[in-house]
Amino acid sequence: KGAVLTSMNARTLTTATLFTAFAGVIAANAADTQLLSMVMPDAKVVAGVNVDSAKASPFGRYVLAQLQTNNTDLQQLIAFTGFDPTRDVDEVLVATPSGVGGKANGLVLARGTFDPTLATLAASKGALTEIYNGVTIIESPDQQAGIAFISTARVAAGDITSVKAAIDRQGSAPSLPADVLAQVSKWSGAEDAWVVTTVPLAGLAPAGTTTAGATGGGPMANPMAGVMQQVQQMAGGVKFGASVVGTAAIQADNAADATQLGNTLQFFVNLMQMQSQKNPQMANLAQAFSINATGTTVNVTITLPEAQFQQLFQMEKKAAAAAPMGKK
């Protein structure tokens, strides 16, 4: 039991974040209001996935199967509590007030069908639990992360401070700014998976990344760093069908920056097209892009047949598996 409990750390308790990789398994319905009510008002990133429709999507079923087969943390979570996110969750909402390089805190909120006895079962197997405002929180061994089954239909996971704050906010009106809520409503209602950022993209970069590039490198060490500096906000989503359609709206500070940003992105796409002889799949991917700037917004669309998207998913998975430790 001790080994299992130790491995069920913050990564295990927030396994639901992996659902954000599905990129396209939400039904075209706006995000659940009760989940939104639990999101912190200063969230920098809000993203959503509706796992329910994954079961009706060939690619969604494929990803669900891959997740369940290859993720040992998820397997341990299922064995330990009987809670299976791939079966019991209909929608996931992820929110964080931190950048990628900041302190790892935030929330994974889920809507679905949950057994109210799961917390009791986990406690009977030796898990640490705490009752907060009438809600039982199952905690990691270091008491830094937890998962709370708030009701039979909703659950919150993340760092303990964020989970408790979510419990306090439940049932209240969403506290996100009105303009952010409008963006969430727009993208969650139109796309199958979506993400909204509320701060300049550079603020979400890993710690140590400079405007010139990666730490210790010259201006070309990380060419995307310059692009990130121009992005003030970004929102996007993915829609599944016979073809996978990804859409992004990238907000620049002014029209001139938007034009420059669009030209920069098109330059990278052109570089991909130049790889046609060495990498035909990369060339096909480049041809799937459409980029145009309108006012201060750069609109990006990519359309790929579902089979080709699945091939790219497999390639990325193999590349990640082959990457040296610490570079994944």
C-alpha cells in the first residue's frame, strides 16, 4: 500500500490534465457553468475538453485507449480508487494562474458520474483524507495535492490550496472577467477542444527562456521566442470529423505587429514545405495551414484528414519516447 500511495503523488491526482491532449473530443456545447464557477478569477490559461464525445469519435477512442494502456499513474489511480477518468468523466476544465515556468498550481475540474463512496474507499486503503467545508479531499502523501469529489457529478483536483478555494467558490457565479468568460463561451460552444490565454504568451514560457531565445543561446537559439513576445493573447480550438480542423486567433498589440507575426508564422510554414523530399509528411502538414492577419488578429487554420492526424500523433509519441531524459 505504501508504494502505491507514494506513487500517487500530485501527478497521479491530477492525471485528468492528460485529457487536454485529446485536442478534439468535446461536443459543441459551452463549458459547464458550475465548473466555471470554481475557476480562480486570476486564471492565465483556461482550457476544456469534453471526454463524453470521445467515445463517439474514432480518434477520440484511439487516444482514450492509448492513455489507459500507456499511463501507469492512471492505471494505479483506477486500481486504488476504482475511479476511471476514461469512463466516468464527461467534461474536463483545466485552469491555472501560473505560467508554464511558474509554480505548479492550478485546477483540473471534471463533470461526470462519480461514486460518492470513492473517498471512503480510498481512506479504507490508507489514503490521507481531509474534510473541508463538508467535502472529503483525498490527499497525496506530502499533502500538497488532492482530489475532491464535490458531488456525484463534479470533482476538483490540483494543489491543496487551489482545491480548497474551488470548494469555497462552488455554486457562486463565475468570477472570471467578463471578456474572458465571453471568450470561453465562444470557443467552448464552437469547438471540440479549446484553450484561452489571458496574458501575453511570453508570460507562459518556461522559466529561463529569454526574449532572444533559450538561455545561453543567441537570437536563433529559440526562434519561436520572438514570436511569443508579439502575442498578447491567444485562443483556439479543434473540431473533429472526417477531417481535423484546428483554429487559432492570435492577438497582437497592433496591426503592424499582427502583420509581422503572420509573416513570421508563414515563414516557418514555408520552411516545412521545403522539407518535402526529406519528409513528405511534414510537407503535407505545411500545406494544411492557412494564415492571415486581420487588424490586430492573426487567424490560423489547419485542416487534416483524421487518418493523417493520427499518424502525426503516433510520430510525436515515438519522438517523445525517444527523447533523452529531461528533454521530453
